[in-house]
Amino acid sequence: MKKLINDPADVVKEALLGIEAAHADRVRVDHDNKVIYRLDAPRQGKVGLISGGGSGHEPMHGGFVGLGMLDAACAGEVFTSPVPDQMMAATKEVDGGAGVLHIVKNYTGDVMNFEMAAELAAAEAGTEVLAVVTDDDVAVQDSLYTAGRRGVGVTVLLEKIVGAAAEEGRSLQEVADLAKRVNDNGRSMGMALTSCTVPSAGKPTFDLADDEMEVGIGIHGEPGRKRLPLAPAKEVAALLVDPILGDLPYGQGDSVIAFVNGMGGTPLIELYVMFNEVRQLLDKAGITVARSLVGSYITSLEMAGCSVTLLKVDDELVGLWDAPVNTPGLRWGA
Amino acid sequence: MKKLINDPADVVKEALLGIEAAHADRVRVDHDNKVIYRLDAPRQGKVGLISGGGSGHEPMHGGFVGLGMLDAACAGEVFTSPVPDQMMAATKEVDGGAGVLHIVKNYTGDVMNFEMAAELAAAEAGTEVLAVVTDDDVAVQDSLYTAGRRGVGVTVLLEKIVGAAAEEGRSLQEVADLAKRVNDNGRSMGMALTSCTVPSAGKPTFDLADDEMEVGIGIHGEPGRKRLPLAPAKEVAALLVDPILGDLPYGQGDSVIAFVNGMGGTPLIELYVMFNEVRQLLDKAGITVARSLVGSYITSLEMAGCSVTLLKVDDELVGLWDAPVNTPGLRWGA
Amino acid sequence: MAVDVASVSAWLTAYAETIADHAAELTQLDAAIGDADHGTNMNRGMAAVVAALDKEEFASVDALLKKAGMTLVSTIGGASGPLYGTFLLRTGTALADMAEISGAQFGAALRAGVEGIVARGKAELGDKTMYDAWAPAVDAYDAAIDSGGDVTAALQAAAEAAARGRDETTPMVARKGRASYLGERSAGHQDPGATSTTLLLESAAATLS
Amino acid sequence: MAVDVASVSAWLTAYAETIADHAAELTQLDAAIGDADHGTNMNRGMAAVVAALDKEEFASVDALLKKAGMTLVSTIGGASGPLYGTFLLRTGTALADMAEISGAQFGAALRAGVEGIVARGKAELGDKTMYDAWAPAVDAYDAAIDSGGDVTAALQAAAEAAARGRDETTPMVARKGRASYLGERSAGHQDPGATSTTLLLESAAATLS
Ligand SMILES: Nc1ncnc2c1ncn2[C@@H]1O[C@H](COP(=O)(O)OP(=O)(O)O)[C@@H](O)[C@H]1O
Ligand SMILES: Nc1ncnc2c1ncn2[C@@H]1O[C@H](COP(=O)(O)OP(=O)(O)O)[C@@H](O)[C@H]1O
Ligand SMILES: [Mg+2]
Ligand SMILES: [Mg+2]
Ligand SMILES: [Mg+2]
Ligand SMILES: [Mg+2]
């Protein structure tokens, strides 16, 4: 295992110290609860936005705390959802009287822990809590009889858009409805060239030969849906974009935010090569790229690979996307 | 070789297409000359800032084109400095009457090609050109009898600070003097956990055993100054920070911009762990972190590893650092 | 028979040791069809339980189990935190205010705990989860008690049934939890949660009587 | 003897082929003490030279060499682009306006080219660069001409001297170019530029007469 870390058990703790030191102008960290707060939380009258999940996906979620995005992010152990105590603490802390929205990625652990926290927070503090569960990964079959689809790239776009709506002063119900609408209009799919290594496990989660790739992976080093021979970027783009386009479906005349995301170990130059391919596929399908995002925003430790997320947008969503945001991971207009 | 690319010979061309597609709101690309321009270049009366170098270091330099930073970036082949034709074209294009500054990293190839371009541009178009050569890498011995030190992390900070000064309307000579001052006050050092693979070479530039690291590497996959057993982040931080501190030297009471940079294959969570260590070392040395930058800004393809850059700053430099910048790779206040 | 504070405490302590011994194996199972953290998760949680038990004297089994359950909820996270946490909380709640705990009562409490797992996780038999070990285990326990067995015998039967249930998860295609993302590719791998459940019941059989 | 448009064109075309054959080897040498692109660089440049020569008829050797030099400058980049480009440009300039080119004149032109390399790169003998192959090569050329040899013999001598110079770079500690960053670790590796220089002179000996 080759990582810039000390004791594997201390990775999350030490990364939080680093985040606090690097971004003290915008966030503060509750190290006991492992929660990253917006410096000026709670904001009176503003709906509080909380997300969280296992660590190892940086900048998500802690890097998205700040003006126009999250009020707090709960950091779990690497790839392990945080515990209810963290979400409860965060919920109470960011409640500015307008209620709190939990943004939860659809993983059994995340959903259950957030549920327990919401139950406890409502009982204890009387805070009004709504939740949105993101489930945009088309690599997973959507079914009532399973855990359903994973929440992946759409979560980033959703946190930005819903963050802008909360900043505008919309009500909890409005913000929650908007969150659901964003999730419903977004789809993602990812692939890996290499596995990641969970620090405490010490070895790669899966083994891939030099001429193989995993298609349909998630963001926790879960093996993907299928193993295929290594392919050029053009084919990889089609393997990711085609299932997305067919799923919502997206079609001629649609406008999207196109998001090409790196998994952590893939450099930007490759993401731009991929974006060029994705854009050509969208052109061919008659889909307009209203806005784009290219970079490593929802990662899986040092995994090499990428994911593609498309979010169908209208003027309202584009306006919210363009609104000022000032977080360590995403910043413009402020 | 596991990369998200098509033909290795097309990587730079296709990445430029991706950059243009992703950032058409801020930059345009001359694909024949492989130059990325600020959308509104030339700016009349503003000193034009040009940089460039081999590709594979993204977001540097193309990602730093835009308001408050560069006017143009010339993209060479992977790890190969661009050719004079590119710099000449860029020099003529961004000249708004106030002259042009070439920001050159100290590599034999970069220096010679920029020199030829400046000679030719001066002869052909009469454009006034000054150059600054960055050479901040303390891993390399500073000597009159060698090629000298490499230009690495300081280049990023310099492009930002000098970009702000040019945006203010300072003269070519003032901007060049400032650039020299920034370079003189900055030092860097880097290390690698893994090699990178040049696409056209197809295999790793060097081999590292699972329990080894290279200390004192550059940004082109050049082997480092020494190979050491893999060490915890705390020791790695000391290996990088100590030679930097001793070199300028930096001391008690100094204020710095502290920059922990990822080499391309290292995820953000590890960079934050490193930043936590670096900050502690600076605390111990009585050095104040005035501003910080943590992320992968000057990379070496998919190399895993990091570099540390310290830039001694006064109020003027901090003010220029804080000034608005709007580029694909670095953005705030705009 | 004595399902009492001392023996339940011994049970959880023994389980913590077993988990520490099997952590790498559980993580390896989770790597194959999940995210390579189940051993680390359980180990972190059970170490916290042991620390909590060391710090406090418990007046009753239910107080002890609730404390242990809350500790798991607060320290594990992931899927196993709420599931094992809820299991212990519900088991404890079912044993509230009992001066002595009979074999049948303990069985009813275990069943209440397992119902808590189902309430939280909505797993059904055959979904390839820890429930595939728990369901046959509580049935076997009750059957052993019904046919006159004591707690030790019943827990022995439960552990054996859990082990069979665990083994049966191998060919299953997962429908719940992280393994479900793999679809057909999840078949051929033993479920990590069913494995840790079997260890929990084996520890129980070895310590409770 | 005829150092003329046809033979110089044949020289550069033969060199392009040699470079294509040795590209991987040159890149491998560059990987050890540089950035793994010297073969790719030279190959890209020489392919462009061949394409440029195919497109145009040249009236004189100097026009051809200048075109080839400009093409290298415009297509290689890195250290080798300006160095090899300058070499050909200066060699061409030195041959300007010559109806016939004698062996001695060609030698003087080569020396002017090498002086261009030094003017650009400031390398000295022993710096572990291509100059360590060039310097003995032009000396050997002149010596062969002085002792009555023809162009072929002189180029043969130059190529042999370059090969010896190339071999001598192996133990050297680099003081110029990218290899200098390695300090003592650069010793024990043959310089890629000295290697491509030797190939250039070997191609010359095989094609010019
Ligand atoms: N819905 C569910 N119901 C019951 N058990 C479940 C459910 N989802 C997951 N599990 C169990 O949890 C185990 C995984 O636990 P763990 O790896 O600690 O959490 P995570 O999946 O969040 O990483 C699985 O092996 C399975 O037995
Ligand atoms: N200052 C110099 N003078 C002469 N030759 C040099 C100098 N610097 C580098 N070289 C030559 O250039 C070769 C490297 O060329 P190349 O790999 O194409 O460029 P780069 O070093 O820019 O990647 C070296 O092997 C060396 O022979
Ligand atoms: Mg997990
Ligand atoms: Mg190079
Ligand atoms: Mg797991
Ligand atoms: Mg090279």
C-alpha cells in the first residue's frame, strides 16, 4: 500500500485537521464528532443542508461546505457511513429555525444511519428534518426488491443546486422537492482502470490485470458490473454515456450539465480527453451541454478511472448552478 | 499502460479539444498552434502574460488562463517544451501594446525554445518581451556550472500573483521585477510514490518497489535525488520541508503561502494529511501560514506523490494573491 | 442456567476477541462483494463495546445490552452499525425488568433483536445478508428449547444453523446491501455479515449457559 | 565527391529511418536519466523533415538544410529541437552560395553547426550531452581530411569518434540538461542525445560521399 498517510486508523482524523488548517477562512471542524461546518452556521432562517458519508471521496462532502452549498458534512471512516451521533450533532447545530435537509446517498448504511439520526433529532430537539436520497447510478439495476441504485455523481450537482436554493431562502419543503427533482433528472455511470486500497485493509479491494478494466463500479471500490478488456477513451465514453442516455431517457433537444469526474488517481489531462469524447456523443444525440464540470470531485481514494454524470436542466436549474458558491472544492461568483 | 486515452500521439490534441469544450466561457484554443488563449485577449494596455511547457502537468498551464492570471498558455507534447512557433504566435496575439512577459520554467528545452521565440518575435513584430525563469526546486543543487534548479510549484503561485499585478495595469518592467521577486522568495521540493508513464513511451519512466519512494523528483518523471524506504506522511513532510526551510532560508516570524501539491495520482485526502504535517512543521519553526493551497495543480501525469512549495510573502504579495482570479484551474472573487 | 450480566459481558468480550482474530478475513470477504471494511467496522465497534463494558457496572442484562447496542450504533457506521446495534438494543429491551432469564425468554429476546434487523434493513431470506444466518439460528434455538434443551444446547444449535445459513449465502445473488450492486457477480462469495453473525452465535454458545 | 541536394536529402531520409528504428531505445535511455521522450521527439522531428523534403524541390544544399533545421525547431521542442535545429541551420548557413562543396568546406560547415549547439546550450566537454559526441566527431573529420581522406572516410572517422564520445558519456555525472538534476545518480547511463548524434553521423557516413 503506497499512500501519504501515517497510521491507517488516523487517516480521517488527520485529513480533517488538514482541511481545517487549509480552509479556516470558510469552515470549522468539530473533531470529536468529525463534522465540518460552514464557519457562519447556523444561518437564521435558512434551511440547513447536511450531507455526509464515508471518507475517501474528497472533496465530497467536506469540500462542499460553505456559502451556497452545504452547512455541514459528516465524515465517516473510510468508505463507512458516519454514525447517527454525527448527523444528530450536525442537525442541531445548523438548524436556523427553517429545518434541515439531509442529503443521503443511497447505500444501506448511509440510509439507515441518517434515518436513525433523523428519528433521534426530531425526538430530541424537535428539529424538522427532511431527507433526499440520491440514486443515480445506472450501472445498478433499479428494482424494488434490491437496495436500489447507488448515489454517485448527481450528489455533487445536487448539493450545489440545492445549496443555491437554500441560500435564496426557500422553505424546507421547496428545497426538498427541488432536491428530488434534481435526483430524478440525473444519471451516472463509472469505470475503473485500477482498484483502490482501503487504508485499514492494506491491499487493493480487487485485482485487475494490466489489460483489463472494470465497468459499472461505484465509489467504494466495489467491483463493477463487468470486467472488460482495456479500451480507448472513445469506447469507454460510449460504455458510460449510452446506458445513461437510454435510461432517463435523455434525447434530442435536451439541455444537460455534463460532469466528467475523476476517481482520484486519474489526472486531469485524461479527464479532458474523456470530456472531448463525451461531448461528441452528446452532440451526436442532439443534446446541448448547458454547463460542464470536469475534475475529481467524488473520488474513490486513489482509484484510477472516471464517471460520467448527466443532469437534465431547465433555466431554473442552470440559474441555481450559476449562483455564487464558495467552498473549498467548488467556487465561483464569490 | 492504463490511461483514459485514444492514440498516444493524440493525447495533447484531444485534451485541448476537451479543455475548449469544457471552458468555452473563458478560453479559446488555437488548435494549429496548440495555444490556449484568454477569451478576451489581447487586453489593450495590459501586459500580456504567456507561459507554456510540456503537457502532462494539468491544470498547469492551460488551466491558469483567464482573468487575473495568464493570457495564453502554449502546450507542448507530453513533457516536451513547446516550440518557438507557438510562443511567437502567442506573443503576437496577446500583445496589447504594453509588452509581453514570458514565464518560463527552468528546463534547458523550455529556456532555449522561449529564447528563440523572443528573438524571433522581437525581430518580426517588434513586441517588447521580457522573461522570468522559475527555478525553485531545492532538490537540485544550485550551481553556475549546471542547468541549475528546476522550475516547479512556485510557477503556479507566480502566475497567480503576477497575473493580478498585470491586471492592475502595472508596466512590463514592474511585472517582470515582481515575477523575479516571487521566484526569489519561493522554494519547493517533491517526492513520488510511483512513476508516471509517458503515453508515447508506454511504460513507467522508472520502477519503484512497493516499499520504496523517490525523493527529490521533478515533474517530468525524472528520477529523484534519492530512493528511500517508504515512510509515513510525517517523515515525508520533514524530508520535503526541512531542505526548503534551510535553503532560502525561511525563519521565525516569516509569513508564507504554503502549497501542498498532488502529482496527479494522489487523492485529496492524502494531500490534506500531508498539509496537516506541513503546517505543524511550520508552526514549530515559527512560520505563519498566511494563505494555503492544497490540491493537484502542477502534476506529472498519473504519478502518485506530492510536492511542497513555500513562498515568503509580505502584504503586497498576499493582496495580489487574494485578488480576483477566474481560470479553469484557480478561481475566486470572480 | 444464567444469562446474567457476567455471562453476557463474557459473551461480548469473547466476541470482541473473535472479531479481532477474524477482522482481516471479514474484510477480505467484504472486498470480494463490497467495500473491504466489514472486519475493520466490527473490530472498531466491538473494541468500543469492551471499553464501554470495562468502564461501567451494569445492574441488569438489558442495561448492558442497550449500552452495547448504543455503542455499536455510535462507533460502527455503515450497514453493520445500525443492524448489530439495533439487534442488541432490541434484545436488551425484550429482556427489560427480568430478574432471571429463562432459555425461552432469551430466545424470544434474540428473536426480537432479529426482528429489529429486519425492521431496519428490510432483508428477506435469500437476499444474501446476515439475516440468512440469523433466521435459521433463532428457529433452531427455539426448536432446541422446545425439545427440552438448555441455553447452551440451544445456542449450539443456533450457531450450527447460522453456519449453515452462512454457507448457503455463497451461491446466492445478493438483493440487499452493497453486494446487490454486483448483480449476478455476487454469486459464489460468502456474505461477510452472515459470517460475523455466525461468529457472534458461536461466541454465545461458548460463553452463555 | 558530391555533397549535393540529392545526397544530403538521402542522408536525412536515412537518418529518419534509423531514428524510427531506434526510437524506443533512445526513449529508454532518456527514461533512465531524463523524461522518456528523446526517441519520440527525434522521431516526430525527423518524420516532419522527411515530409518537408518530399514536398519541395531544393535548389541548394543550404536551402535544404535550413528548411530541415527550421522544421526540427518547429516540431521537436524540448532540448533537442533547438539544438539539432540550430545545428542544421548553422551548417546550412555555412554552405550558402557554394556551387560545389568540398570535403573541407563540409567539415567547416559541420563545425559551424556544432558551434551553434554550444552557443544555444552552453555545454562543455564532459557535461554528458550530445556535445561529447559532436566535439570529437568534428575533430576526427578534420583530421581525416587533413591527412588526405575523402568525405566518406572523414565521416566514417567522425562517426567512430562520436561513438567513442557517446560511450564516454556513460560514467559521466551530467552537468547540463535534464540529467543534471540527478546529480551523482546520472553516472552509469549513456546520454540519449550523444546516442542520436552518433546515429546522425553514421547515417552521414553511409549516404554522403
Ligand atoms: N438490508 C440489510 N439487511 C440485513 N443485512 C444487511 C443489509 N445490508 C447489508 N447487510 C449486511 O451488512 C454486511 C456489510 O456490512 P459492512 O461491510 O460493515 O457495511 P457496509 O456495507 O456499509 O460497508 C453485509 O455483508 C450484510 O450481511
Ligand atoms: N545544454 C545542452 N547542450 C547540449 N546538449 C544538451 C543540452 N541539454 C540537453 N542536451 C541534450 O539533449 C538530450 C535530451 O533531449 P530530449 O530528451 O529530446 O529533450 P528534453 O531533455 O527537453 O526532454 C540530452 O540527452 C542531451 O544530449
Ligand atoms: Mg462500508
Ligand atoms: Mg522532454
Ligand atoms: Mg463493507
Ligand atoms: Mg527528454
